[in-house]
Amino acid sequence: MTLNASFKPHGVAALLIAGAAIAITPSAVSAQEKIVAEGETVRIQEYPGTILHLSQWAAADHGFCEDHGIKCEMVKIPSGPVGLQALAAGSLDVSFASTEVTMQAASRGNDVQLIVGHSPNNIYTLSVHKDVELPNKDKGYPAVMEDLKGKNIGVTARGAGTELQARALLIGAGMSGDDVTYIGVGAPGTSYPAFLARQIDAGMMFEPFATLCRLQETCVDVVDLAAGEGPEDIAALNGAFETYAARRDFIEENPQVVGAFIQAMSEATDWVKDPDNHEELMEIVKGRFQLGDDIPDADKVLDELVRRTAPLYGVEIDRDAVNAFSDYLIDNELIEDPVSADTFVYAEAPKP
């Protein structure tokens, strides 16, 4: 199987399985006075080969953006670090990444703020090729990490959240973060073929990577961070895991546009999480993505994945979790000075 042949993406494709389910409750933002901009285009990062973007797709395709006077335009950028570079250069208005990646950029002078959440809980799974010997597999984490010493671990890009989390797993197991070799292989659309070709021994990835290798029996999931496995300092990050960010000067110069975007995403997220909208949501998803013919019962699999995925979105940003990211990055010597939620999170960003 080649992923390009089987995914047949219409713009972009993705399957996101995140942590614990989130209650389907209306966002507090939706109760505020409606904000309508004046037709401005908002360029939003989108990862090719993933289904991380149900709420973005719904916002754009179901009319939430239009209703708030903005045009939501997707820009395909395959990793958080590259998206933040585009944000700094002005070729992107809203980036999307795990909070630690955005926080590292902020600590290095990229003056950005988090404006709205995407998924509160961890979305990563460490999947190892079935042919890799894992004598400690049954012992689970942290013992199983010793089996990966010297192996090649695929991440979306060097310095991306996937690498940072893989390092944290190794350090949490009493090993060095450099006990493996990290190889940037892009999002699942390119990383899974690299995995099949044995260019990497394992992948620290998000969906649909894990689902594809389970269906095709090519891997073993050794640490499912989405299910709460791993060290405690990673679990403390739940509440603000994946977030959208914008440059501070863009926010200050375009408060109406940013407010409209926050409300559009909040309403779209509430809509995505409502099971009564499942059939309409599936039409939007199918307009963006199809599983390949080599996946047995592809339509049924996609339908079930969307049902499991949709309730896991959330726009709220837990400020305590953001501060936990700062502690985590300092403890792992990835930043030197604390980054406070008071300045790093936009004041109007939704709260839990």
C-alpha cells in the first residue's frame, strides 16, 4: 500500500484520536455578543495527510466563518515549526501546533499568542513496527522504552511536538533523549509509507497513522499518550494540548477578525460535537478526505472514526495547563525562562 494511492485527499486528510471524551456542552464564547468582521480572509494552517481539522473544515464549509464575516482559507503546511515560520513571515494568519512548539517559538522571540483551543488532550501514539523486537513490551512504559535504544523514530519534523514528546518519554524512562535517532518524515500521509519501507522503526504520530497500522497489522502501539499513558509531567499538559496561535501584532491590529475567528471556531466545534449533525459532518469530511479502496469497509471505518473523534475537540484553553507546559519545557531544558499563560494566552481566548 502507498498512502498517496489510498488516501486520495481532497485538499487534506486526517484522523485524530485524542484522550478522554469531552462533554458536549455549548462554548461560553457562543453566549457572547456576536462578532462580525468585514470580509477579511483568515489563512489557517492545515496539515496534509491528517484529519486534525474537523472543526476548521466545518467552520469553512458549513458557513460559520462566513456568518462571522470572514473567509477561512486553509494553507497546507506539514509541521508546527514550519507553520510558525510562515506565521512570523506573514504568509499565514493562524498557526496550529501543540502548545509546547508554539511556546518554544515564543521563548525565542516569535511574538505570538494562543487565541483558541483545538483539542485539550494529548493526541500522540508511539507505534513500533511489528518486526522490531520488544522484549519488554508486556512490561509497558517505562520499561519498553529501553527496547527502542538505537532505533530510528519518525517524527513530523525535527523540533516538532512529536519529537519533543518522544524525548519526554525517553527522559521519563530514565534514558537520554538522544538514545534514538529522530527522522523527520512529515505528517501521516508521508510518515506511514516511510514506516512500511522500514526507513523508520517507529513513529511518534497522530491519526490516521496508528489506525492504519492497526488495520494492516504492521505495528505495535507501545505508548498511547492519547489514552493517558506515559510520565506524569506529560499528563499534566492535558487541557491545552493543541492550540491555534496568531502574531501579537496581528491580534492588536485585527481584534474584530480574531474575535470573529474565535466565535466561528467555537460554534463549529459545538456543531461538530453534536451527534445530531453526524451525517452532515460526514459529507464535509468526505469532501476533504477518503480512505483508500485497500482499507476493508473504508466508509464504515471512516464513519466510526469520525464518531469517536468529534467529541474530543474543545476550544477552551486551560491556563494552568499552559503553565504546566512551561514547567515541562524548563525541566527538559528546552527553554530557559518561564513563559506565563498571563502573557502567552490572548485575554479573550476561551476558558474552561
